[in-house]
Amino acid sequence: MPAPSILVAGRPIMARKDSLKWEAIVYAIVYTFSMETLSVREARAQLSGLLARFRNGDRRPIGVGSHRKTEAVMVPVEVFEELTMERSRSLAQAAASVRAEGSSASPAAEGVMGQWARGEISTTRMRELIRGLHGAA
């Protein structure tokens, strides 16, 4: 059965369950296109109310930025923990695959991947650092 597809900006996006988690794709797309974005002034003035929303179970992210251009996102800590746990699970699966091939990641590579799993560096930066460790361009 082919992977389900959805339209974003009029273009189909295909998702393969064996390569990416369908739920993560839906989460990213829905939140990207439906996220409320507040100015810094509004976020500052509404912070206690926004935190109350999170405490009451609202999981929708809230963007913050200048001129309503999202520069940061506030999410409940549970959502952040789920996202970092998903990254950790992905790393564990990758490590198991590498071990199955009779190899292992270096301590330096494990450190870089740990930074990525905790959200400290971007995926792009993680890839750059890993390639640098292995002398790849």
C-alpha cells in the first residue's frame, strides 16, 4: 500500500513510515501552518496566561517574534520532552544499525549526536560536525 500523501501549499508531500514517523510529519506541518505568532511585547504581557494554557493541557505551540515573523516557539515541556525523546529513539535505532554492521560511533560522534538529541544544535549543524569528524565534505 503506498504511503499516504497530503498537500502543503498545493504540492503533495509523501511520507514513508519506514523512513520518517508519520506522526512527526503531521505534527510539524499542522503546527507550522496553524501556529499563533505573537509579538515580543504581546508574549511578555500574556506570559502568565500562556503558561496557564499549557498547564491546562493546551499543547499548541506559540510563536514569538518581531513583526509577527516567528523567531522562537514556546511549547509545553511535555511536547519538548516528546520531541527530544523521539530524537533519542532515532539515535538509538541508528546506533543499533551501526552495531549490527560490526562498527560503533566514536565518542566524539556520540557527543555531537547527543547535542542534537537535546536540541542544542540543528540537524544541519549535526551533519556538518559528523562529516567533519570523518573527513567528508
